[in-house]
Amino acid sequence: MSFHAKLSRRQKLLVSLLLVFFVSLFLGWFLYTNDSRKFKALTEELFYSELSGNTLSLHYTLAFPEEYGLTGEALLPSWQPEPDNGEEELRATLDRLSDISPEHLSENDSYTYGLLTRYLSLRLTGAAYPYYDEPLSPSSGMQSGLPILLADYTFRCAKDVEDYLDLLDQTDTYFDGLIAYEKEKSENRLFMSDSSAGKIIEQCCSIMDSDSLSQGNHFLHTTFEERLNALVDQGIVTREQKEMWMSENDRLLTTVMAPAYEEVADAFTILQGSGSNEMGLCYFPDGRAYYEYLLTSTTGSSRTIAEIKNLLYQDFQQNLSAMHRLLVQHPQLAAVSSGETVHFPYASPEEMLEDLRKQMGSDFPSFPVPQDSSFSPSYTVKSVSPSMEDYCSPAYYLTPPIDDMSNNIIYINRKHSPDALTLYTTLAHEGYPGHLYQTVYSQLYMNQTDTSRIRHLLHYGGYVEGWALYVENMSYQYAQALVQDSDPQAAAWYEVCRLSRNLQLCLYSLLDIAIHYEGASPAKVTAILQKLGITSPEASAAVYQYIVEEPVNYLKYYLGFMEFLSLKEEARNRWGNSFSLQRFHQFVLETGPSDFQGLRSRLYS
């Protein structure tokens, strides 16, 4: 008798259902694992491709690249013309992503999928404006950025020193590529203004100062020797190796890097006068469209320009009203200057950072480390080299590699000698609970949760700088708590300082839109500033020129800050009585650097 004959109709139905169930289960498992494998392969490929051709980025991303299979010769990428500006490669990657269903991915990978898709789509949009970027801008260009990165290039072993010297040897080729790009910008009538070009020429002469190079006391001499001395002290290299490398460093600085800077200065001298626009981006052919792209890609905000303006206008009015109320309550503050406030309780950066770590404890979660771990990130506060003070930010934090977050560096530009309150809030922005804390926390969490490495290469300026400005605002409250009992007037003055800073950043963000999107002229900006009490023509001209040279920079900070305030209110409404600052901050930190569309989707998921 056959097997089928022994089964009743009910049994046959049950067998059929079981077969359907197991086939469905297998298909579901296959689709899930297949898409997961494809997504992991794609992101790993992107990660290795991005880093393998750029040793500088690789070194600042991974302390021990050999453990990730990344070895080879040191490479400093130089600009090369691409007929499609990388569009073909971007489209191919997006096509591969579209073949993967995010529903078949883990929660972490699904979130990364959304971020990566939007990130690459924005880059594809930007590819339509190949000559609008400015890698040699006066305030943030590579002519000043490269020496800073070289000066802090960590030496962990002999190969790091050899790689560093190889990179120095390629600086001429690197800048030759940028010169070629600037010439093409000029040919397309998109070269910078004469005043901006003049700044680049001056910087190239000053940064690679011939006197300090000839005397051997240039900061790229002294920082190189300091790093070598540390290796000698640790017994990693010999004194003979140190002397050999110092001689090679001196040779490369004088025969390769200094001439490369001279070539940039010469090229910009020739190109001066070829710029067609000294005002905002909207005066270029596709300037408005490029500005919209730049605004979205830099800030991570998907709001329209009309929405952003409305948000900024409301914030400006609220801060102005708060300032008015405070001055009515404390009329004596109108005549106070920062130098007249009480002695700040702390003087050194280290004391201030330790106080910030202590005061933030109830508002922010501890680092996500195992209970038996003794991990605690150390930090060093350094001063910007005097030869770089004119070209550096007031302060900056160097992001550590994702596989070695124990050592962190904060630089302070002491040219303008910040007062104690400004130094305290600046250290909050750069250190705790700002960049240092956020970076280390998010990287630790992502490493522990096996988050795709590609997340570490997706940069979100609005998240990073918005968070830093958000916590900087909180640090004014911490400063007030220090002096509230001993001097209530000083505490009130600190709040005036907070409001004043926000008003300034909000105003400059509005001016950014006015200049680059609406075409505000220097005269128009001067008139706006005069109505607000800024009557110095030199100050107005400086504000206008900086915004022209650094489009969207103020918005990266202030719109990012406003987005975090908005997100916090949404979390408060969604979580109700279970809302707390610590829970909100933990949510933001564990989600990690993202666009704000992603953060909101995670909040409501």
C-alpha cells in the first residue's frame, strides 16, 4: 500500500500546511540571510575602498589597520579629473543597495541602510556641481588643515614614521592636483574672489615660513621630534633611527612641502582676477540649487529653507525677549563687561574639564563599558602653534581612531586669550559633554553592538556640531551653579552671555541664507547689522566676507542645535512621564551620528 493511501484527507492537509510552513520559513530565512550577507559585503567593500586609497584618513580612522587587513604603501590622494565626477560609481552602488530589502536586515543594519541610501543619494545630487566645492577656502582649506593633521599624526610604531615621511614626500603631487582643480574652476568662472585668493597666498607664505624652516624650529620640526622622542623612550625605535628620520623630515619639509606651498601661492597669484563673483552663491549659474544641496548635506536637516528661516526667526525673538526680561530684572548688567565679573572658580583647562565631568553626571549616561572594564578616556589640552593661530578655529577636537579611543586631544587657540567663562564653555563644546564625550560614547556603543563600520565614514556635521552647541548651552547653567550662591549677579551675567552667543549665531545663520540664497549685498548686510547695534564697517565687512567664504558653516552649528531642541521636545511629548534628560541623551548617543530624518524615524519606531 502506498504512503499516500495510508493518510486521511485531514492528515494530507496537515502535511501540505507543514510543507508550506517550512518552505515559507526557509524562503524567509534565505531572503533574510542573503540580504544581510549582501549588505555586509557592500558596506565592507565601501569601507575598505574609502580607506585603502587615503592613508591620512586611514590613520585617523584606525590605529591598527593591519588588524583589519589594510596594509600597503602610504598614499596621499591627489585630485584627478573624472568625466562623470563619480556619478557612475554612485549610481552603481545605489543600484546594489536597491537590490537589498531593508526589511530583511537586522534593526541596526536597516537603520544604516537608510542612512547610507540617503547619504549616497545626496552625494549623487552634489555630483551635478563639480566645481562649486572649495578645498582651499581661507578659513577651512587644506592649506591649513593638512599641516594640522600632519602635526598630530600619531606614531605608534616605526611604520607610522615611515608612512608619515612618505606622505610628506607626496605633498607636491597632492597640491598639484588641487591647483589643477582651481584652474578648472577658473575656466568655468567659479574661482574665488580676489580677496579670498589673497588670503590663500598670504597663508601659504606664512604657514611654511622660510625662517623657521631654515632654523629647524618650524612646528612640523618640533612636533616630529617630540613624537620620535616618545618612541625612543618606549624603546620602540633607536636613537640612530630617530636621527636618520629627523634628517629626512628636514629634507622633505624644505625640498618638497615648502616648494609645494610656493607653487600654490604662485598659482593663486596668476588666477587672481579670474573670479566672477564676490558675493553669495546665488550669483553663480546654479548657485541656489547648489546651496540647497549644501545646506541639506552639511546640516543633515531635511527642512525647506522657508521652514528653517521661520525656525530661526522664532528662536531669535525668543532669545531677544529673554535677554530683555533679564536686563529688566538686573539693570546693572547692561554696563557689565566680561572682564568685570567675579573670579571664576577654575583657571586651568584640566580643572574645568574635571568640573564639567562631575556636573554632567546626572544629565548624561556613563560610557557604555563592561562593569569589569577600567576604560576611561584620557585627554590632553594643547595650544595651537603660534604660526597657525591666524588660520585655526578658537578650539578643536581631534577625533580618535575607532579602535583606540583612550587618547584624546583638544586644541585651544590662545591668540585672543579667552576669558574664564569662554574657556569653560569652549571646553564643554570640545570635551565634556561635547565632542570628546559624544565621539567616544557613540564609537564604544557601535563597536559593542557590531554596527556596520561604514557608519564611521558617514559624516553628519549638523549632528556633531549641533550636539556640541547644545551641550555648550547646558554648560552655561553649570557655570551659573558654580557662582550662584557667592555672586548671583555673575550667574545672571553668564546667562546674558549665553543668550548673546545664541543671538549672534542665529543672526549669522539667517545672514547665511540671505547672502547665499537671497542675494543680500554687503550694503544690505551692513544695514541689518547696524539696526542691531553693530556699527563698525570693518566688523560688517568681516562678517560678510567670512559667510561668503564658508557657506552653511554657521547653520551647521545653529540649525543642528535647533534640531536637537526640537527633537528633545518631540521625545518629551512621546515619552511623557518617562522622559528624562539622561534617557534622551542616551537615545541620541546610542543612535550615533545621523541625519535628523534618521533620528526622528528611530524615535518613533
